[in-house]
Amino acid sequence: MAAATLSSVLRRNSFLPLFETRRLGDLLFFSSSVDHAAAVGVTISPDPNFMVEYLVNSCGFSPSEAAKFSKPLAHLRSTEKPDAVVNFMRSQGFDGAGIRKVIFRNPSRLCVNVEKNLAPKFQFLRDLGLSESDIVDAILKSDAILRLDVHRSFVPKLEMWESLLGSRELVLKNLKKTGWFFLSSIEKTLHPNLKFLTDECGIPEERVFLVLRSQPQLITNKPKSLRALVARADELGVPRQSRMFLWTLNILQRVSKESFEAKVEFMRRFGWSESEFSSVVRKAPTFLGISLDMMRRKMEFLINVVGYTPSFIASQPTILLYSLQKRVIPRFRVTEMLKLKGLWTGQCKFPYILTLSDTKFLEKFVLPHKENVPELLDILRVEGVCKGK
């Protein structure tokens, strides 16, 4: 389904079809004997520290961890609610480690009412089409989704994201991958950020929606933080109308100013000027995500072995984005072997060769010579690039 225009996204208040035929009673129904079973073995204790023992014996925490996590539970005088929560989590597919992780993040979760709080949320996630393992994975990535009220928060957020991303499938895919993106306030974060990008930055709505489909977290930044990212991109000279602008913002949000400056200084040691560094970021912003150690290895190989100058590398920055071990080194060794055997025409430049898919590279440079130069296949097999060719 095509992405809606921003104005229609901001206006939509219709209820999701998911809930048009489902009665509220159905959503809140929880056919389980968990609470009853828990009540049978309830521990009632006048000792205010009894929850420490409970967290150790029932949840597997160490005594020191239990002492820390029991503080928000000091008001409890029985294990009825904690038992109900733990038993419910187990019934939903959480193992001991998963339950400990949820408690570690928010011990007060053990105080909630299962039937009124947890059960409707799990039912809602199942109704969306998430499997038991999907739900467990999503909550372990960001258990804050358990804070959301089904009707006041879940429904409008789902409707908003479905409109932005174009399909429920993409919403669920991102929910499973990074559940926290779903938590941002529509009024305080999503709406202001969308309007800022389209109205103030002048970025076409279609381009914003296209990027959001794969990187929805871009508009979940606090509005102040998003403006700071835009300012950083402006300083690098990335035109706001460039198709790379939003991708640059997406990369910059993962790279602190300290890390950025460290990389600038690091590349200066290889002879890059600040203008060359900025040029590289404009052309290939994902360059910023490469670790310093990997960048050192790539630069040293390209300079000392391939023979490129730092300035040439800066002019062809995409060569830094390919895997050193699985693409750059084996393909360079293949071309060197062809030169040694007098079979290299030299018509194709190495940066172009790096852009070829594995299949195309084999078809053009390896398979035509496999009888006369069987070593070519050996080179690729050693590097794990091809198997059984």
C-alpha cells in the first residue's frame, strides 16, 4: 500500500480494522488458571525482606542482585502478584533468563495485575499476527512496550506507523527488530519531527517515507536531537535536497561527536584534509560506521598493497565500504594473478571490479580462465568467497 501523504497521516483518527469486530471483553479475556495456581502456594510473610529470598529462590538472582531489585517491592506482603506474573511469563514462552531480564529492567513489573495489565497486551500482540517467540523477542529487546495501554497508546501508535511505513508487515518487522521505536510520543515527537523534516528542511514527503520504511528510528529522536543532527549534516555540506541527506542523518545519530572527531583525526594521519573527509561523508555516509581498526586495515592495504594514494581513496570512498577479507583482498589477488599470466586486459579499473556481484565477478574474471589458471578458484576458496565452483 502506497505511503499516505503527511497531512493525511496527521489527520487520521480512525480505529484499526483489527478492533472493529473484536469486543472489548474478548480482548480482556484471559482463559488461564495462572492466578488460581499461584494463589494455592502463596507465601505471606511479615518480614519486609522476604522478597529477597523470593527473587533468589524463584527467579534465580544472586543475593546481592535480589537485595537491589527487592527495594521497589518492599510494600509487598505476599508472593501472590509476583507468582502470578512469573507464572504468566513462563506460560508465554519466557525462560528463566528472559524473566530475569524483564525484572532487571523494571522490578515493579512483579506488582502488576496479570489479567488487567499483562494479558490484554499479550493478546493484542498475538492479534497483530506476532508469534509467541516474536513477542518474547520484542519484549526482551524493549520491555517498555509493556507500559503502553492497549487502547490509549498501542492502537493510535499502530495506526500512525502503519500509515507511515505503508503496511502492517513493515510495522511488525520493525517491532520485532527494535521494539523501542514504537514508544515515541505521537504528539511530542513524531508529528514535530515529520513537520520539521518536510516543512523546514524542505525534504519531499515521499523521500521521508521511503527512508522511514527501513530506518523508522530516525523520527523517534527528540525534536531537539533531530535538529542537532541536521545542523551536523549542514556543517558537513550535505545539501538538504540531496537523496543522501536523510541517510546521513541516520548514520550521524549513531555516531557521537567524540567518535566523529576521533575519526577525523585518525584519517588526518593518513593524509586526508578535513575537506576530503567531509567529501567522503557526503558521498558515502556509512563510512562513519566503520571501526577505526577496520579503517586502518583497509587504508593500509589500499595504500601499501594496491598502491592507491590517500587522495585517490578519498575520491572513490565506496571502496572503503566493501569487506576487506571477502571482497577487496581476494579480488585484488585474482587480478594480480591474471596480470602475472598475461591475461589481464586492464580495461576494468579495480574500483569498478569491486562493485560487481560475486556471480558477475566469477563470470567475467574467473570462470573463463579456470582451465588455464585453476589457482583463481583456489584463491577464492581460501578466502571463503566461493564453494565448489
